[in-house]
Amino acid sequence: MGRWIIIIFLICVFTDAYAEINLEASKKAVQAAQWAEGTTSQDYTLIDQDGKTFRLSEYFGKGKPLLVSFIYTSCTAVCPTITGSLSKAALEARKEFGDKFNILTIGFDSEMDTPERLREYGKRFTDNFRFMRFATGSKETIEKMTKEFGFFYQKERWGFNHLNMVSVVNKDGRIYKQVYGQKLVPEDIKNPLKELITGQIPKQGAFTLIDRIKLFCSTYDPKTGQYVFNWPVIIGFFIQLGLILVIVFVVWGRSIIMCISKIHPRRVKSV
């Protein structure tokens, strides 16, 4: 009976730590984003920051790639950093490519992201809404579009948990590549844009497990304006894992030692 209580305790502790880092959610979110690559976007009716209704298809067939990002305007840290870094990276990319690409930022909180709020939000990052446009749509439109683009978001008590990602779409509306990260640098978008605009293919590294962990195990540092590892969560995970191992050793240690002694009797005796 005592051992079962300990086992239940271990499951609760480990489940809590695992929920904090949520690697499984990260894996599924990234898989959905990767599966979206190569698919052609459907046409959607959207409303921009000026209250103007337009079709997503207006961007396609004109020889210009499109960068699509998803944010929610009531976000105080994550989304402003993503949009700000995207804006700066895009300005650097324009020095090389000029106006050969556009940016569309979608507010996925259909209830709160009104055209007025999108305009107020967008004014913090650009004074050229023709190049960097902000838009939203109906709840049904947002749900379909985010699913199609492989963008993960989930309502939480404090706001939304979501994937940090920008989709690079080619001139025909095909999702060409997903760019991941909390704080973009010019090369993050210049490389895929160069592939589409000039046909040159730069070398790129693989998307690693560490990159996936960064997507969900990071926190905003207002002092530096950057995202850093959420060390309390990560350290807490390993502390709880260590506690589990200690408890396991206390409960089953004698059996473990006996098993080891049968395999390596001399080694155990010398110890």
C-alpha cells in the first residue's frame, strides 16, 4: 500500500513538471507547422487595420512572396517582441530586395483584435501599412486559416499559449517555409526570401530538439528586450526528476543493489 502511494506521488510530481515544459505539445505543434509546408492557402476574407475588407488572394499572382505572422493585440510581451523583430528584420531585407515582398500580420483573437486595436498595435512597428499590413477575420476564418498554416494557439487564463512562427508564402500562395523563433534576425527571413526571389538556395541547419524546446520554454526579459530560457521551469524539472530518482532508490534501492550484485559481485563488494 505504501509503495502505491509513493508511485501516485511520483506520477503527480512528474506530470506537473512535464506539463510545465510540455514537450509533447511542442512536438505536435511543430509537426503541424511542418506538415503545412508545401500546401497552398485557400482564399479568405479579412479586414485590415483601416476597416477595409480584402481577400487574401489579392497578394498572390503578383510575383511577390508574403510573410505571414499571427499575434493577438492584448499580448504585452511575446507578440510585440515577435512583431518588432519581424519589422526590423524586414527593413534589413528591404535593403537587399526592395519592395519585392510583403508582410501580413493576423490577429487571431477574433473577439478582441478589432481593426482599431490592430491599427494601434501596428503603429508601434511601422508607418507603412501598405508594406506591413495588419488584419483579422471572423472566428471561423481565423480557425480555418491558422489550422491551414499550421499555427498553434491555445487559450489560457492569462492569455494565449502559441507557437512563435512566421510563414513564408510564395507568389502563388503556397506555404514555402516556416521560420521559428521568438526574436527574428534578418537572415531568418532573408534566406527563404532569397530562395524565392533569386532562386539561390543558402545552406540552412536542421530544426533541432533544442529549437523546439525554445519555442515553449522561454520567457521575456524586459531588461534586454529578448527571450531567454525559462531556467526556473527547466531547473525545477530536473530537481523534481532528481527527487523522483532519490525516492525510487529509497523505496527500491535494496532490490536494485541486489540485482547489481548478481551481475557485478566484485564491484559491489569493493564498494
